[in-house]
Amino acid sequence: MHSGLAAIIEGLPYILGGIGVTLTVVGGALAMGLALGLFLAVAQVYGRPWLKRAVGVYVWFFRGIPLLVLLFLIYFGILAALEIDLSPFTIAIVVLGLISSAYQSQILRGAILSVPEGQMKAARAIGMSDGRAIAFIILPQAVRLALPGWSNEFTVIMKDSAVTYALGVAELMARTNHTASRTYQHFWLYLMVGFIYMLLTWVGTKALHILEERVAISGYTR
């Protein structure tokens, strides 16, 4: 039987090896969520009625189903039925990205709506098309205004990434669970990985806060 300290010392190098996997999953999901979320947000604000309804259904679907259910549904259900072979790592990024896109679309939609309407009217007055005005005037401001909400989304995805161990993704939680099942020191190992998640979340939110301060738009923030 391993003592708690001995189990931590023995398993720490193996567990820390999962940090890179966790950060890759989180980074990939956030990037995918941002790319899709921008499109969804623009569609909700400027799209035709049928497109707005379609985006509303998408957002409702991915915000309403638990992460674990979606992971199993897509990996063991849809992909297995279609005989598509994708790694659990890829599925983790895709599913987290789809869920994140639904939440990020609402963050970005609010940011777009906070940009004064007069800017779009001014762009049209000088001959810019709506597409160019959105791409070069509205979205650059909206993305900067969305950073506080995006920081919160980062913390959510960081915590949700632990659930991907259910598919066998070798991230922090999976490696900790493997070590705990081998050493029987569940309390100390899970306590340790909890602190690791807290540290990663703190570093990430601190970095995003610094970025938020540097790109703040005068007149929109404190």
C-alpha cells in the first residue's frame, strides 16, 4: 500500500505529462468554438429570419445536452454507425468545440449588439458593403469587448476537459485516475489534480485579463 506522499511523488511525472494533452484539448476547443461562434453570432444579428431560427436551434441543442452524453452519442453512436474512425482525442476537441461555439455565439452576439448602430450606418454611408463593415469595423471591436466573457468560457472548457477521460483521452484526469487505481491513494491524488486544474485556470484567466486590459477600447470599459 502506498502512502499519499509516496503516491504523489511516484505518479507526479506521469500525471504532469497530461497537462500538454489537456491544454491542447482546451485550446483546440476554444479555437473551434470561436470560429464557429463568430459565424453563428453574425448570423443571429444580421442573418435572415430562417437563418436566425436555424442558429437558435443549434444553440439550444448544444447547450441543452450534457457533455458526457454528447461524447458518447457521437463517439459510440454516430461515428460507430457510420464506421468513421476518429481518435478519442479528436472527438474530445470536436465535441467541446461544438458546445463552446453555442456559448461563445451568445457572448459574441452580445458584444456585437453593444457596438453602436451608428458605426454600421457610417460604413454604409461611405460605400462599404455590410460584409466588409462587419468584418473590418464591427467584429474587431466585438471580439475585444467579448474577452471578459471569453475568459469565463475558458474556465468552463478547462473544467469540462476532465470529462473526456471517459473516452480514454490521456489528459490530467485520466492519468490521475489510472495512478489512483494502481496506488489506492485516491484522496491525495485527486486533491493534487484539483490544485493543478485550479493553477491552470488561474494562469489562463490571468493571461486573458492582461490581454483584456491591453486591448480595451476607450469608452466601452472602465
